[in-house]
Amino acid sequence: MEPPEINWDKMQSIIDQHRGEKWGLIPLLQEIQEEFGYIPPTAIEPVAKALNLFPSQVQGVITFYAGFALKPKGKYVLKVCRGTACHVKGSRSIIRLMQKELNLKEGETSADYQFTLETVACLGACFLAPTMLVNRSYFGKLAPARVTSLLDHYRKSKEDKTK
Amino acid sequence: MKQISLSIDGKIVDCSAGTSLLKAAEANGIKIPRLCDHPELKPVGACRLCIVEDQKTGRIMASCVTPAAQDMAVLTDSDRIKNHRRNIVRLMMAEHPESCLVCNKGNRCRLRQVAAELGIGETRLYAMPNASPFEQANPFIIRDLSKCILCGKCIRADHELVVVGAIDYNHRGFKSRPATVHELPLENSSCTFCGTCVSICPTGALSPHAPAGDRPFVGTPEREIQSICGFCGVGCALAMGTAGDRIVEVNPSQLPGTVNKSTLCVRGHFAHDFLNAAERLTHPAIVKDGQPVSAAWEEALKLIASRFLEIKKAEGPQSVAFWGSSKCTNEENYLFQKMARVFLETNHVDNIGNFFGQSLVRRMDEQAGGKCRINRLQDLDKAQVILVLGANPTHSTPVVAYYLKRAARQGIPLVVVEPRETELVHYAALWLRIKPQTDLELINGLAGLLHPKMGDAPALIDQQTPGFNALGASSGSLELERIGRITGLDVRTLEKTIELLRGKKPAIVVGNGILQQKYGIHSSAAVMNLLLIGGGLGVTGAGIYMLAGENNQIGAMDMGSAPDLFPGREPLADDGVRRAWEQRWNTKLPSNPGFTVAGMIEAAEKGILKALYIMGENPLRSLPQPQRVKEALQKLDFLVVQDILNTETTQIADVILPGAAFSEKKGSFTNLEGRIQSFSEVVSPPGDARPDWEILDQLAVRLGKHNAYGSLEKIRTEIREFVPMYKDLQDCGQGWITETHPSAGVADTAAADSLISFSAAESADQSPDKDYPFEALLGALRFHLGSGTRSTHSQRMISFGIKGEIGISPEDGVALGLQNGDRVAIASKYGGIEREIRMEEGLGRGQVYIPLAVNGNDAMNLIGLSDLTEPGSSGLKMCRVRLSKV
């Protein structure tokens, strides 16, 4: 399946807002990442031109930060915490369960671009261990049943939308 | 600058405030190891080898990025520092592949040097190889990034020195590596293959790709000898690496004060393998029964001398001509024209550099009263504003482009006047997208409107700078609307341009787009007016930078290789000048001006010219209407061609003499700045070939009463004595043209005004032609020089396989139903060619761009043969064509 199509008019208007800005590269990239979920490689050249930078410099900044991605991620980015507290509270089995349920390895995105499975070093919500993030929502005190029902919920919400 | 003092290793040193500790130590003879430091690059403190210890605080600081401070006390080699340095190098080595035995970098590797100096043979760490793809598909650069130590010099040189930006760091930590956009191979990136990164890389991560062939060279060159590049007019200083008697590698020279410093271009760096081509001429040959037969030098020279003298006796000196060479040295050009004038009594002396624009440069020189002969590129960083007219230096003279881009980055406004979107346009404060060949209107308009006395009574202005009234009167030459209509520029842009130029002393960069255009003779004069009005004459950072396309087109003219000039740009027409030369050479000299190159072809066609001696030129490839040129030269009774390669022209010669390339002889070239650079041989000429000056010297002995010079030094002594302009000609190293009319204080004075005169010529009707609806612009490609005689013999260029596709605008492409790679036939009223096309975004509708040099330089079939100084000349830059799919 193809990743969602990019609305180039929207892309152009975001770039135009920051045109000629002196230190505008990172704010501009953040906006693009926010709007499209990733930074399409074909956006590198127009961004560079708008800010009077070399395309190679723009790519350097994008690849430096983990927050910027050159490949599209899923609609739901699942970040499972593997910090100390979460580990002690059983995050490893949560991760293994999710890998099996979604048929994804760590860092991979599903073919239908619905889910991306990632792990992070700490979510800063240790009292809720084990935790995970789905996009911007925190889910704590996870147990296998809870995880399965969560994933079903997100899968269903996709189906609802396509009805 | 405030002076401060501090202690380094117990020694008290003085330096100015703000100097880095590293520089302060260096200046006082204290050596500190470093890997990422380079005198021309901003220090970044990447390698941390230059660390020093602050004795007072115990802090360890990278000395390259730490400014010295008053009363600081640092140690550069304490035990703590030594320990840290060793650990840094051990870690680098642990990550480095263990291929030192076979690495071509050899003893030039800085990592190896540093490790050896620190005594690290074994790291005693687990090896952590950092595998990276090995890239060697392009014929110029091999990238083995597993050897990269992240010093960043390649990236910094790319961004700061040549300003191309093809690579930058990607990722971070262990995965960090220099990468191109989308991590595409170099040939699919904006890399221009200048090779600056290769020369500056401290390890074997970047190395030159040996040209394909039976004996590709492996290893490091045995020795390195200095020379001067023989390609374009910048005259870069080279360090040529040799093995045996072959040149195997070229790097920028490390000598101080060169024009190119640490940069080169793809030609200078990688195209010199043409010197080892199989087509090099190695023996004299005399054509017998239509076949060239190897001959001895004695026989060949005797034949040439006797035939020339006999033809001169039978038909008169007007029937013999001498053609050469904007590529040969000053000394050779001096000898050549002297031989022609003294022994054959003819002024038919010219070279192709004059044909392709130097003749107009000479007129501008006269217009400026000879006050504008030295223009140092390094002064561009002091310019107030830079105007670039009809020039595409990123392809024709890349090192000039580096200077311009660096100046633009410094904040100096660049105004680029150019019909297509070239790379330089992206650095311009203003891009004037002018209709081709309408520059005359623009420049005249700008000059008139910027006239400092605008607002004074026109009669007064006309008195001081004649022609101004005519200019103003000629149907509103100074009206922005009219200028806009003719040039295709909008009034707002014109107003902005005038504001940008007003009150500033301009540096004007002029390329073949002006010199070779249809109105070149007027446009170049208008450019000089603009400079004079701006008060830019004789001011550092202002002036005219003429982009001489060939390595010695200026020197050739200076040495008298012109039908109406004596050496030193002295006019033949001046009786006093001629008598002085008669005295110097102890002979009578002819006073009639001779034929130009175009005139020689016409004279050959008419049967007036019977004998021609061509040295170091290839007219059958470089001139317009090549078939006509061939037929004309074939009509001659006797044609001698002296060259280094088997060319189109040697194919029709009666006698072929093998000369020597610049790397195989002593000599000097004069570059576009007026810098006279002397060099010595790097290797010997191949086979039986001889330095061209030796050939001419020996020939002159057989032509008349000539005591052979026998040595180049003797020729130089004579030049220094007889040509005051060249009294600074060195035996080794560089000198400068001596300006015979020093230009101090000419700006803004009445004297400057007297040099200005306007011509109200107008660009003729530009209405479209039904039969030939497209405007074809001819231009250079950075991979070749001129007609490509030498560069197309470079194995690397052959491997790179440049097709030189015709550029066409996407709109036109779609309208004609064309796709990239389609073959088209292009015809002008002079002839036709076939080429593949490629859509080029930066072209306007109705415009096509045709690169020169490729396909036997067949683009020349589209242009008519005419001399640029003839008012009716249609120029050599543009022609009207029609296109049809094949």
C-alpha cells in the first residue's frame, strides 16, 4: 500500500511562511513533520531554496534528530517504554506481545501505514509503569489484556473511518 | 589589534588578542599535532588532537578554537595531554580498516603520521570497523568512507571554499558520515568533481580514481613537481605527481600566494591524463603520397624553411601566415611572431584567442588607456558590488566562480545578468533575466542613468563624455520602459539595479556572453563606460575581470601574436613604435597590418594565402563552419602543423611537428589577472617531441640570419628588455604585468571622463524568424575546455561519457512532444547537427542551450565565421535555429 499522499499546496504554504527566516530551519521542519507525519525527501530541495541553504545541510539536520523522519510512519505511532521502572514491571513481555500482535519488529511500520512500533528509553511516567505512548496519549499500568484491547480499539477506529 | 602575552610550554609569546592558541604556538615555532585544522578553513575543533592543558586551571582545551588570553599559561605536551592524544588516535585506529599496506594514501596519510609520531603501532583495543559502502562508479573520485575520521575537512571545503554544498554530515555518533542529498552517488549530486575534498582529505577515505587503461597507476606518486595548469585563463598552480616519466596525479600546489590556493576544478584535477594519451605526437612527419611518413627533425625543418622561403619569394610575404597560439607560452609566442615578422616579413600573425574575444579585450584595454591591466581575484572580497555580465564561471572558469560565491556569502551584492538560470544566479542579490544579446541596451542605460552628473545640462555632460547627447537623444535610450521592453526586464528590477549600483565602485565580471555576442564590439565598450562612470578604474576591489577562456590568450596577445600589434601591446600603426622594433631586432619590418584568423581563412579561400604555419591550435575543430575552414586550408600549397596531439588539423597538414605540452617544457603563462607565472618541466616530452620554443629557435636558424637562443633564459632576457610590460617575468615563480600607465587616482577625475564616450548603437530588431524560431545559446561545460581538443583525450572524461545534451525548456519540450533523451536535428542557416535533448528548467521559452566541445565540437557548424571586430559580425554566442525530432 502507498503512504498517504502529500498535499503539496499545504507543503508550499508551510514553506512560504518561513521563507527567508534566519534560523527557521528547525521550526519549519517541525511543522512539516507535524502536518505530514514525516518529511518527504522531495521537500528537502524546496525547503533549502526557501531558506538559502544547501539541500545537503537540510538533510544533515533531518538525519541528526530522531524527531524528524524521512520515511512515513504509521497513523498511530506506538512507543513502548523500556526504562528502568517499566522494565522491572515487565515491559519486555509487553513489547513481545505487541510484536506478535502487530507482526512488526521494533522500528517497523505496518504495510497499511496504520501502526509504527518503537521503543523509547523513558517516558517519565515511572509511577504508571509499564507505560506506552500512542501518538500523544499515555497509557499506563499495562497488562497483556489491556494491550490487546487497546490495539483492537485502534484497529477498529480505522475500520470505522473507512465505513 | 591589542597585543597580549601568554606562556606556552614555559615560553613567553606575544600575539594579538583573539588569535587562537594553535596559531600563537605555530607562530612561535611550537608544533602541535592536528588533523582537522586547515589554514583556509574555519577551525571546528573536531579531532581534538590539538588539545593543550591550562596550567592554572587544569582544563584541557582544543587550541584551534580557544582564543589566547592575557597571562594564560598552557602546556602543549604534558603527560596528561600525551595520554589523551594517544587515546584519541587509538580509538580512531580501532575504527579504521587495517588496509594501510595497500592504501594509495601511503605516507601522505595524516592519521598514519600522527600515529607514528605518537608511537602507536598496536591499539590494543577491540577493532570496531565502521563499514561503509565503497563508491567508485564515477571515474574521478573513490569514496571509502570506512576510512573517514570525521575531521569534516571535505564538508568544510565544499561549503566554504568552493561553495557547492554537495555533502554534509548525516546522522550522529557512530553512524555519522558525510553524505550527499538522498545519499545518491556523487555523479547524481550537485558535486562538480573539483577534487578539492580529495586533496584535502587527511586519510585515504577520498582518493583520485586512476584513469582506465592498460597500466592504471597504483600507489603514491614518486615525486611532486610544481606547474601551472594549461586549461583555462585562471592559471591554477598545480603540484603534479609523477611516477617514472608519467604524470599520474594532480593536486593543488601547496605554495603560498597562488590564485587557486587549495582548490582546483574537474579539468585541472582530473583531465590531465590526456597528457598520456596514445594520440600524442611523438615524431615529425612529412606527408608523401597522401600518407604521413616519419621523418628526422633535420629533414622536416629543412623542408619547412625552404618551402616557406620559396613561396615568399615567388608570391610575396603576403602569401605566408602564422597562426598560434593562445595555449603556448609567452616565450614561444614571442619567438613565433618575431620569426614571422623578421624572416618572412609578414604581419599575418594571429591566434584563436583573439578570434574568440581577446581582440575585444584589447580594445577595452585601449579605451581604458592601459590602466586596467591587473585585476587580482583576491580583491573581490573588498568589492562594493559585483556585476556579472554574460559569464557562466561555474563552467568556464570555476575558480573565479568560487571567488564570486565566497564574496556573495560575505554579503557583497552580486548582480547577475544572464538569460538562463545558471548556478551563479542562486547567489545573486539580483538576477536580471535578460533577453539574449540585448545587453547593450541595458549597459548603456545603466551607464547613462548612473552618470554622476545626471541632472546637469546635457550639453555639459556631452562636452566631457562625448556621445552622451546622442545616447540620450536616440529615442529614449535612458527610458526604463524602453530598456525594459528591449531587454525583457521589468522596470522595477531595473530600478532596483540602479539603486544597488548607485554610488558604488563596481567590479564587473565579463564573459564570452558579452565578448562573443552580436554587438560585442559595442557592448564591451559600454561595459568600460559603466566602469569609468562608477569610478571603478584603479580602485582595489573594483575593475573589469575578463574571464579569459584560455590559459595564455592574454600572454599571446602581449607577446605580439596579433596582426596589428607588436609585443607589449604596442600598435603596429605607430611608425615610431615600428622603428623602435626595427632597431631592436636589427631589421626592416613590414608596416601593413596582417590578416586576422578570419582573414586568413578568407585569404586561403581566395588563393591569396599559400603557406600557413599553425602552432598549438586546432582550427578544424574550434572554428565556426568547420567544413568551410577545412576546404580553405586544403587549398593551401603548404601547411605545417605543430601540435601535441593528433587532431583534425594535423590530418590535413603537409608537415606535422610534435611539440611539448606545458608540463614538458619551461615557459610562462599570463593569467586573467595579469599574473605572469613561470614554470619548469615536470616530465620529458614523449618520444622525439620537443619543446615548441626549441623547434621555433631551430627553424629560425634555417630561415635567416638568426643566432639560436639555445636557452629559454636568453629569450626571457630579451623579453624583459624589449617589453617593459613584462619586466617582472621571473625565471621561477610569479610576477605581474607592469602597468606602463599606473592607474592611481584616475577615478572620479576629468581624466576618467575623457575616456568615456558613448555609442548610441542599438540592438537590431529582435523579431522572431519563422524559419528559425529558436534562439540557440552556445556555451561551455566544466568538463571540457574550448573545443575539447585536449579534454576529449582524457580517459576519465571519456569514461564519464558526457553527452552534452541540448537544453530545452520544459514547455517547449512538451509542445514539441519531446522527452529527455530524444534525438533532434538542429539547423541554422549555416549547417545542422543532431543531438539528444534534456529538459532544463532554467531556460525560457524559445531558448535552447547547446554545449560546446562534445561530438567533435559540432555545434560550430551552426555559427557563421566572422571576426568579432567587424561591425556586421553576428557573433559566436548565439544563432537562430529550428528543431525537429529525428
